[in-house]
Amino acid sequence: MGIISEFKDFLQEYKVTGLAIALVIGLASTSLVKSIVDNLVMPIITPFIPGGAWRIATFKMGPIIIGWGALLGEIINFLIIALVVFIIAKYLLKEEKVTKK
């Protein structure tokens, strides 16, 4: 029973269950944020993109074609998720800043 007891202590000490729950919620929120970006944010930006189709917007440099429309959508997804994580960490956790010892 020693290893089972050690494993249980490990799970409690490092709060693995809370981390697993946060991961599942984070993965679920990713699809929500992606939907917000695809259906609310990008339709507002689309008139400013040449051709109007943001998903297939490209930049051509000779034989090189860069698909910047999809990249722009993913960057906006990342920024929204990063902002939400920052707000949660700052206001809900109310952690003090880590200082060097």
C-alpha cells in the first residue's frame, strides 16, 4: 500500500485534480472563444481584408503564398484566451507577485 499512499499524497500536494479540471475547462472554452472570433470579431474585420474572405486571404511573393487570414484568426483567438487567463489569475486567484529571494 506504500506506493498507492505516495501517489495519493502526490496528487494532493501538487493539486493535480484541480489542474486536470482547469485543463478540461480550458479546452472547452477554446471552442467557445474560436466561435466568438469566427462569428463576431472576424465578420467586423472582413470588410477591411482584400477579397473579403478572411479564411483564405493570402499574400503572394512570387511562388510563395502566405495564408495570413487564418493566421490572423488564430492570433486573435490566442490573445482573447491569454487575456481571459490573465484576468482569472489576477482577480480570482489574487496571488501576490513572486519576488526573488
